[in-house]
Amino acid sequence: MNGLSKTSLDLQDTKRIHNLWKSRMHNFIQSPVPWRKINRQETNETTLLGESLETLLSKKCGQKAFRDFLKSEFCEENLDFWLACQEFKTSDSQEDLTRRAASIYKEFVNAESPKQVNLDFHTREIISQNLQQPTPTCFVVAQRKIYSLMENGSFPRFIQSEQYKVLSDAASKHRGLGRHRKALKIRSTRDLMQHDSKPISLQCEL
């Protein structure tokens, strides 16, 4: 009797553990919270890219699409200058600052440069003075002015352009692929649950 009682208790424990594990996995899969959060992020991705210039430029794909648009308007140097200034701020030595500052000035500020950006005389003078002893902030004023030009001029037109449409379509395709992968993952998890439950069922029957 003691042996039968012990076996009966073992089977009950096995069933209880199996049912508890299966219940938790089922609740996780069926729970709408994590999947809704992911889907919401995917759905808003394209909208966010068109929400502000800052958000657009935070993504490599956004930078590329926006530069293609600026190139069609013959003003891609504005974005090139802004990105160069962002990179300039990461300089970790005075020698690097001096070298990069001279390069940026020659390419974007010098009056004879084919990629000269649209800066007023006062701002150019400030940059020239800062070049004597460059700091990570010596292009901040000029960078802010060029950013304002892009934000108030080019960016609103970009949102209506073919380049933005291509960017939106690409993001939509990416969302579709992501949902397909998640569906496969859920299906695989359910198959695993069914597969793992079989040995336990056989054990219980024994």
C-alpha cells in the first residue's frame, strides 16, 4: 500500500508540474501585452521618422533618404556639414580637434569651397576665431543655423517627396517581415509544448 501510495503521489506531482508549466506558457503566448507593445512600436516607426528632423536623422536609413532628397535640391552639403559637426564633437584629443576643424572649414565654410554652406558673415567670423584654438563646440552656432534651414525649409518638402514614400514603403515591408517571424516563433513554441507534453503523458499513463 505504501508503494502504491507513493507512486500515486509521484504521478500527481508530475501532472501538477506539467499542468503548471503548460498553463504559464499558454498565458505568456496568449498575453496581448508584449505583442501589442512590439506591434505599436513597429506601427509608429514610419510615423516617427516623419515626426521631426531630429528623429529622422537618428536613423541611418533616414539620413540616407533625406540626403537623396537634398541632393535633388542641390543642397546636400547642408546635411554633410551637420553630420561632420556631429562627428567633430567626438574628437578625443586637441590634435584631432585641430585637424578636423581645419577640414570642416575648408570643405564647408571657406568662400571658395564648392560645398560652401549658407552662413552669414558674423557666423563665419566666429568660426575663424575659434579655429585658433578649436574646442568641441566651435561649430555649434553654425551647425544650429544649418539645422534650422533644413528643419524649416527642406524637411517639410521631404515629407511630401518620393524619397519619403520609398522610406515608408521599406518600413512597412520590414514590419510585415517582423510579424511573420513572430508568428513562426509562436507556432514553434506551441509545437514545442505539444512535443514536450507527450513524454509526460506517457509517464502518467504508466
